[in-house]
Amino acid sequence: MYDLTGKTIMEIKEYVNSLSNEELDKFIEEVDFEEFDFDLDAMDLLNGSRLYDYLQYAHKGEATITFD
């Protein structure tokens, strides 16, 4: 289990961006952000390049990113 008690959003963001893809999968499954005072999910915490890498991983390299 991940203990995020007392951590700022920036600290959590740094932590989430440091996780491997497999660790990020586990984090997404296990962490319930409804327990916190902010309206986020794990994907909201990823920086742009990390989000792209994770989406490619999650879709086995077949993710298409568009900006409409």
C-alpha cells in the first residue's frame, strides 16, 4: 500500500512520475484519491512525456495521441 499521508501534490507528482510502468499500474489500482481533498487521479499527476510513455505501454505501443 502507498502511504501518501502528509505529502503535497508536488511530492506525490514527483513520486508517481518516478514509478516504472508496472509500478504505475499497481499504483493506479491501489490508490483511491477519493480519500484526499483534491479531485485527481493518477493519470493527472503524470508529466507530458511520462503520460505519453505510459499510454504507449498500456496500449502495447499502439496508442494514437491527437489534439482535437
